[in-house]
Amino acid sequence: MSKWRYDRKPKGSLVESVMHFVLNVGQRFLYQVGQLFGSTNQLGLRALRSYMALFLVGVSLTLAIAACAPTPDATKNTPATTGGTTLSTQAAPKGEAKKDVELTLVSFAVTKQAHEAIIPKFVEKWQKEQNQKVTFKQSYGGSGSQTRAVIDGLEADIVHLALAADTDKIEKAGLIDKGWEKEYPNDSIVSKSVAALVTRDGNPKNIKDWSDLEKDGVSLITADPKTSGVARWNFLALWNAAVKKGGSDAKAQEALVKVFKNVPILTKDAREATDAFFKQGQGDALINYENEIILAGKKGQKVTYTIPDVNISIDNPIAIVDKNVAKHGTKEAAEAFVKYLYTTEAQTEFAKLGFRPVDETVAKEKQFADQFPVVKELATVKDLGGWNEINKKFFADGAAFDQIQAQIKR
């Protein structure tokens, strides 16, 4: 039914009665005027009668139009106006499409393939459930470099970085609210890995453990802890193993001086380190994420590697950049994406690409249980004092890493 309804007026209606009354009064008036003027002024009489007739026609037409005017249908919502602005009182139809939204995801280099597999699944799910189109801008690079980019103005809605220390830096810059690590499950850790030690086919240098990297004549490929999250994890894995073997920080630093003397060049990030080793043929050994090595194997690279029994749990956090999502109006979609990353569906995609799943259900699946060997001694960031202590001790200006670089005069 239309929003407006036309109702034809029945005979005997109020409007018709008024019309008859006006005509009768008019006719009586003309008769009285005729009697008054008589025949003394026939010209004036005819003029007056003409004007009066026109007046009656006008009144009749006005009433007729009023009788035919549409009447608002009380069963329909009609617009109301206030302050010159039309306000609709009708609710939006159920399932009405929402305005398109664009999310900017900033992540560390080796997550690229995982997110490229996961994002289309989320986009399809969100469109189906929320009737809203989501598009993604994606940026990948070394975790340290990505962190600085966000602080310097790259307007990320979501950051998935290699280590919580980088997320903390964005928090300290005022872009992420305090307590971000408690916003999502598992202290907001969404992907995990361990350090892997890769050698050339046949392992000609007989490299089996971390201490073998100290040997003369061994060339090691690893990334720069100043720009790469994986390099910090590599450093911690080496340090943890050296302390357990040597028994002191002094012995550990002495061991790492020998290791880093065998590094010809520090790459910018984990992906560059992988490419230098596999594509460019540099080095006898490579330290990298286990997931990166698994991915290289899936791409057809012949990979010989070991997961040392003394290792470090590499935990990668996810966070919403609160200031940016508020500015962009993207909080709802951004939070939904982060939560989706914890689902079995998304965690399966992470596992397929070599990340150790944080979802125990996925971790227990045979295909993944066989893929990830058990680590006997797995240290955590907490075991090493937390990121604040770690950064002060190892990665701050003048700390252990800088001291090691100074000793090898790099």
C-alpha cells in the first residue's frame, strides 16, 4: 500500500453540505441586490453579479480541492521535520548493507602468507553475517621497522608484531590503550614459533647445536636485532643456550662474540635472511623462525634443519591500535578480525604455514603434531625477566648486543 491514501468523499459529506450552503447564500444575496437596484442601474448590477459568480466559483473550487486532497495513512510512518532536517522514523530494513570499511593491517614480514590465506575467509564471513564489505590494506616488514612506522604515522588499525616489546612501544606512544595484552586470549598472543637451525644439504660443517656456530670457518646468516623481531628471538635463543652451558652472563657474552664474528652481514628482517640463504646461497647456517623454514620447504626448497632442544618460545602478539580505529570508525570490524584469528579455522591456516597454533584443538591434529617436534627446554620471556628487563640488558643503546658488535668492530 502507498504511504498516502486517497479517500473519495461520499454524498452528504460535510464539505458538500458547505458548498450547497455557500451557493444558496450567494443566490439569495444576488436576488436581494437585484431588488435593491431594480432597473435603475442594469450595467452595475450585471457587473456585480459577474464578480459574485466568480467569487462563488472560487469558493466552490477551493472546497472541491480540499475534498479530494490525500489523507495521511495512520498505519504508515511518515517523515517528521525538525530544525529544517528531515528525520525518518522508519527503522532500517533488516539486513540493510552497511557502509564499506577498510582496515589497515601492519605485521611482521613472515606472516604475509598466513594473513593472505586468512583475510579472504574473514571478508567472506563478515559480508555474510554483517552485510558489510571489508577491504584490507596490508604492510609487512621487520617488526622493529613496522613499529617505528606506526609510531611515525602509518595509521594501522591492527598490529601483529614479532614481540610484545614492539607493541609496548606503540602503547607508550599513546596509540594503544594500556592493558592491551589482556584484551584477547593467551595474553593476546595469536601465533607462536621456536628458533630453527638450518644447514646446507648434507650438513658439511657438521652443525648440530647452537655451540657449533662458534666454530671458526662457519658462516651464519641472521637478521639485525635493531630492525628485526626474529633477530631478537634468535639472540635470546643463543644467549639462553650459552648461559645454560657456561653458567654465567660473562660466559654467554663471550660465546656470542664468537657467533656474531661468523655473521658476514645482518639482514633487515627474517624474510631477507631466508632469501640470502636459500636464493643467494650465502652462509653455512641460518637461524630463523621454525615457521619460515617450514614455509620454505612447502615452496619447494630442499631444507635440512634441526630444532635445538634448548630453545625459546617465540610469541607474537596482536593488538588494536585504539587511537586509529577511533579516528577511522573501524573498531567493530577490527575487533572482529582479531577475534577471528583465534578461531579454529584461522589457527589451522597459521599451522599450515608453519606457526605453532595457540588453539590446542588444532595443535593436537595429527598433521600438525607430527610437524612440530617437542622442545625439551623451552624458555619464555618471563624466564628472562620480561621485555623491559630484556631490552635494557640486551638491546638498548650500549647494552649486550652493542657491546658484542663493538668487540667484533662491526
